Amino acid sequence: MTYFLINILLAFLWASFQAFRPLDMLTGFALGYGIIWLTRAWLGEDAARYVWRIPRFLFFLGYYFVELFTSTLVVVRALFQSQSALRPGIVGYPLEARTELEIVLLNNLLVLTPGTLGVALSEDRRTLYIHFLYVPDAELVRQRIRNGLEKRLLEVLR
């Protein structure tokens, strides 16, 4: 978190020497990131962890936007199909996420994806029950979340 704030301050510093446009902030952030990347061995383990977290976060955003787009297409296709073709269902998903932040973020990202809704969390906080608009195979759905959204989210957070 400290290096993120340093990076933001470097971005503000750079933008203050420029015209202080959004592009100047992005350029300043990239330059600040480059400075932290070049000095990561000198700054220590936290800087090295920060340097690798930013690309993971960007890849996560890209992955999530692709998921959002494809799930939107599935929902749009479902609107024009016969209702008998839908196979809605509730799937119990065993969580790898353990902290409150991890569980809440996973649930919110699932809820924001069209066609899904987090229904309940078990008492022991190990299983999240999720309603899907189309469930061809419950185990396939679990694997897709485990190897997709949850895996990438935990890589960013841990």
C-alpha cells in the first residue's frame, strides 16, 4: 500500500510539472512505476511485491472485462431463446477465499456479472451459494470459477 501511495505521489508530481491532464497523471503513474521497478532491489521485498501486483491487477481487469462481455452475450442470447432452453440453478461453491475482503469481493464480482447472483454464505464461511441463469454442469461451473475469477482475484489480493 505504501508503494502505491508513493506511485500516486510521483504521478501527481509529474502531472504538476505538466498541464495536469488525465493523460499526464497516467504518464506520471507509469513513470513512477518504472522508478519503483528499477529500484525494487534496493527498496526491499515490499517494493518487489508491489511491482508484481500491478501487472496481475491489470491482467485481472482484462480477464474480468472479457468475462463480463461473454456473460452479457449469454444473457442476451437467453432473452431470445425459448424459456425451456434455460437451465437455471443454485450451485454451492467451496471457497478458497478466507478473509472477509476476499469473500466480499468475489461475491460482488460475481453479482456484477450478468446471469449470476450470490444467494447465501454458509455459517462456516466455506461455501458460497450462487444462482446461475444457465447451469449445464455444476462441477464445470465450480471449476470455471475456481480456475478463473477466484484464482485471479486471490493472486491480486495475496
